Amino acid sequence: MIRHAVRALCAASLIVTPLALSTPAHAVTCTVNGIPRTATNLTGTAGSDYIRCTSIPSAHSVDGLGGSDYIVVTGTVAQGAAVRGGAGSDYLQVNVNNGTVSGGEGIDYCRVSSGNPPQSDCESR
């Protein structure tokens, strides 16, 4: 009897543990300078960064902060979401933009494949 209870508890822990460790569906998951990061409002560093994201959900943002940042979103920037380069000369590349893409201060290159055009603070669009 006890052996069966122990087996059941072990089996249940194998199922519950991955659920507890998984990333919440509402968070942005990107790599910042090669390191995976998850946040509602993800930021780079004061220096130059390489930020790569698959998509940005509504009410979330990615901000490169200072430095010459290279930000790539391979999926969709949802309505109500934002990608900002921040201060410095930045390169922003977005596949589908339903939100806001802004270069910020500096000479910025923003490329959007489809959807909303980038803000006017991007030198090249």
C-alpha cells in the first residue's frame, strides 16, 4: 500500500515540476547578448546590446536603453506592445508590427516587414 502511494507521488512530481518551471505565457522571452531573459518590460544595458525576440505580446516592451543596440523581433509586435532602441544609433528589425517601433535618440535604422510603420524618429525605414 505504501509502495503504491510513493509511486503515485513520484509520478505526480514528474508532471508538476515542469509546469512550475515553465515560463509564464504573459512574459517576453528574448536573448540579451546571448543570455535568455524573461520579463514584462525587458531592457538591455547602458552599453551596446544584441537583443533577439520571437514576439512581443500586448502591454509588453523591449527597450535597448543606451548604446548602439541591434534588436530583432522575428515574429509579431502585438497591438499595445513596443520596441524601443533608446539613446544611441540603433538597428531595429521587426517582422510584423501591430504595436510601436521607435528608434529613440540617435541615428537609427528601423526595418519593419509588414504592419505599422516605425515612428518618425527612425532615420531609415
